[in-house]
Amino acid sequence: MSSSHYAIELSKLKMGYGHHIVLKDINFNIKLGEFVSILGENGAGKTTLFKGILQLLPIMDGKIKILERDVTKGKDKQWLRSQIGYVPQKQSMGKFPISVFDAVLLGRWGTSFSYLKRPSKEDKEIVEETLEIVDLSHMIHQDCRELSGGQCQRLNIARAIVRKPQVLLLDEPTTHLDIDSQAKLDRTIDIIRQQYNLSILMISHDQHHAESISDRLVYLKNGEILKNVEMVQ
Ligand SMILES: Nc1ncnc2c1ncn2[C@@H]1O[C@H](COP(=O)(O)OP(=O)(O)OP(=O)(O)O)[C@@H](O)[C@H]1O
Ligand SMILES: [Mg+2]
């Protein structure tokens, strides 16, 4: 089969927790290379949608296709993990001293190296190249716990893309950042988008910011997609 037209396809998607139905009927697609932002109130189910796409939470009904592959059967988790980079909503750096380099290298765990296989020269080169892209090369030996909020988010993005995924999910990446750090993160996202030809789905609570950075906005309300707005460039 030739290359697919869609990075993500969501049809009649229903998700929730026990008897609590959060997403009733979600239908929308993301084209290859497209950058879509999801807006919606707190508790609307934005993060839940990501959990479905990542198969971290089983769906109740409907279908999710990633790069034309139906992933809701649950047998493609490893493949899914290699295709999707994920920056979670709240990600703390943990309590352990670990360098910026090692934190990003860990993002490649399970690809070319694992328990019995050491990271290759190529793994290390890719980590260095990725740190260059997110502008953290000068902090390569720094302890992760000492990074600022903006640096931390650039590190999280580096860790998400170091596996060279085709799809990137960002859950409110710029929340709590000051204007300058937000602008810098936006530039980073722009660069990786082009460099890796990524399809991006970003959760945001800031409509103006989402408008400025994405191709399209979708609004989530009462478990459904309320509006679908294409940006005019
Ligand atoms: N693990 C869970 N168990 C039970 N209910 C949950 C769980 N996680 C989320 N929920 C509920 O599902 C609904 C949607 O939560 P979700 O985290 O997807 O919202 P959100 O749109 O990401 O909100 P926010 O903007 O605050 O991040 C909420 O009512 C929440 O209480
Ligand atoms: Mg959320």
C-alpha cells in the first residue's frame, strides 16, 4: 500500500471510566503533516482522548486508526509506541540525579537497546542531534532537576521525538511557561515539525496560542466535537 493520507482517524469513539462516559461520539481525522489543537474545558476529556490514542485506556466503542492501522485491537502496542511521541500534561523530572543526555537517551529504550543491549554509537548521536534541535546542547551534562520549566519542556519534547515517531501528542506543553519560554518552545515545535515531518495533536487551553501555532482547532464539549475550525494562513 502507498503512503497513507491520515495520521490519526477517530470514528464514533466512546471512552470513559466505569459508568462515567467521558467521550460519547468523537469523529475527526488528522491528515499527514497536519497540526491540530484540541480545546475544551477542564474535565472535557482531552487527556482521556490521548489515553485512547496511546492505548493506555481501552476504548468502549468506535475505532482509532494510526497511520491507517486499526490500533484498538490492542495487539500493536509496540508498533504504536514507536510511531507516537507523547509529552504528558504533568511530567515531573523525578527525584533522581540524571543528566539531560541520559534522560533523552532513555527515550530510545526498547528501540535499539534494552536490558542486554547497550546504546549504540548511533543512539548517542541521535540524542546529541535531538538536543541540538531543542537547543539544550549546552546543558547536556546538567542534572535534569535543575532545569527551568521551559528547558524541562524542551527536554520532554526531545525525549518524545528521539525515537523518530511520525505522530506527536502534546498535552498542554506551554502551560505555566512565561511568554519568552512559550515563544521559544513554539519555535522548537515548528522546527521539529518540519525536520521530522510530524503530524501533531496538541491539547491547549489557550485559544489564541493554539490559533497562532496550528492548522486547525477542534473544540471538545459534552463528549463530542463541537466545532472544527480551519486556520487561514
Ligand atoms: N483515572 C480516572 N478515573 C476516573 N475518572 C477519571 C480518570 N481520569 C479522568 N477522569 C475523569 O474523566 C473526565 C475527563 O478527564 P480528562 O483528564 O480527560 O479531562 P481534560 O479535558 O484533560 O481536563 P484538563 O483540562 O483539566 O486537563 C473528568 O471528569 C475526570 O474526572
Ligand atoms: Mg488534561
